[in-house]
Amino acid sequence: MSRTLVILKPDAIQRGLAGKIISRIEEKGLKIVAMKMLLLDRKTAERLYEVHRGKAFYESLVNYITSGPIVAMLVEGREAINVVRKLMGKTNGAEADPGTIRGDFSTGIEKNLVHGSDSEDSFRREYPIFFKDEEIISYRKIDEDWI
């Protein structure tokens, strides 16, 4: 089993899509082991997006993620990072396949609803920004042997 960080961005919350997105994650067979809603301050947003510092879109990323509430989640399952990346679809919603979160609910690249760690290294860097280890719940779902 592996884990990944998933963030429902401000547009997902403002548009009332949190439940639909969470349902897709759960219906795929992934398990949420930590979750919280919060408002990011600029310092935390800069830490999250530090890999993009110096790029033309950095300021807009920071401004966007701090513009409203987000939901941060740790998701666990087989190949969690790869599975979530496929569920999300391409970064640009206009190019994302139908059936993906972005393909069904997003038409742009900036306001694209959801963030997911893109690698194990990214996950290890990102998750402590949002969660302490003692906030992660270990439990077994009854259907784990089937998924």
C-alpha cells in the first residue's frame, strides 16, 4: 500500500464538488486516512509550491491556493500516486479525458480543482505541510481484499 496527498482546491470547494471528487476517490477503492479543511496562509502556500518558485505562474498559484478554503487528504491504496493522477486527468481541464475529475469538471489549467502528489519524493515533501504523523488513521476496510 502507498499513500498520496490530495488537495481539493478553492474552486472545488466553491463549486460544491468536494463530495463528488471524494466519492470518485473512494469508489476507485482508495482509502482516506487523514482529511481536514483549512485556509492556507501565504507562507504555507509558498512551501507547497516551492518547486515552482521563479516560474512565471508561481505567483498566480500561490494567490489561487490561498483564495479560499481547501480540503487536504491523505489517500492510501495500491499504486495510490498513479491511480490518483489518472483519476485527476491532465493538468489542463480542456485537454483532460472525459471521465477524469478535470475532464468532467474543469476547462482550464489554473483553476483545475485538485492537486495530487506527482511522485513518492513529492509526497514525502508535501504531506508534512498538512499532516502530523499522529493525525493519520490506520484502519482496515472490509473490501480491501477485493480491490
